[in-house]
Amino acid sequence: MKQLSIVLGLVTLLILANATHKPVANVAQAVKDWERAKEYTKEYLDAMPEEGYKLKPTPEIRSFAEQMMHLADANFGFTAATTGKASPMERGAAEKAAATSSKEQVMKTVMDSYDFAINGLKGMSDAQLGETIKLFGRDMTREVAFAKCFEHQTHHRGQTTIYLRLKGIKPPNEKLF
């Protein structure tokens, strides 16, 4: 009976330890993921011909350029909010500029937004990624805020797959690693 009590006590300690364990933030891995995402997004931008940047699959949704510039706006905004560094663009300015932007201008803005996110990450320590901030009225770690931004850019890049298909272009192969 005494052995059962000891085992149950150890199991309880392990359960409690796991319940309070937080994943260790890792700047180096986050930077690698963002660099991979930047490269992948650039492949999408390169694949679409200039005239396809104005393509809207239906009138009520964003054009290819608007999707990509929306992605850039979020990269700038989330990173500024997460790092405390001023964004080089006003909120929503990139997407508003999409209608009059060339392929070259869209590519530059989107790539600059990735550089801003990557440099923001590089300027942080693992410990800082674990710090809690308030974003959109919610408490979360800086790591989670960057993860939400990463999820957002993945979502909008993924939406542009259909734009490429509509132009008869095979989308770039997925880059998981």
C-alpha cells in the first residue's frame, strides 16, 4: 500500500509539472521559419505575371496584389506591436496602395515586411519571446503573437494559390522545411 501511495504521489507531481510547463521560446527556430516563409512567398510573387497582380477571382474579394499587401500590412503591424518598434508603414497603407502598385512595388513591400518581422525576431532573446504582452486586447506571449502573425501570412499566401491556378500557373511546391 505504501508503494502505491509513493507511485501515485510521483504521478501527481509529474502531472502537475506538465500542466505548468511552458514550451521554451526559440528565436533561432522562429527566424528559420520566417526566412522559409519569405522565400516561399517570393516564389508566389515571382510566379504571378504583372497583369495577374490585378486579378480578382470574384469582384467582391481582394486582388492578388491586395492579398499580398494585406499580408505585408499584418507583418508590419503584428511585428511592431510585438517588438515595440515603430512600423515603417501606417496601418493598412500597403493594401490601399495595391491598386496602383506595380509587381515590383508589391514585391518590395512584401519582402520588406518579412525583413521587418525577421529583424524584429533577431533583436529578441528567447526569454523575451516568453514575455507576456497585450495584443488585440488579449494577453499572450511575444512568441504566440509572432505565431499568430505567421499563421496570418500563411493563410493569405495560401488564398493566392487559386489566383495562380486561374492564370494557368502551377503554384510553387510547399516548403515545410
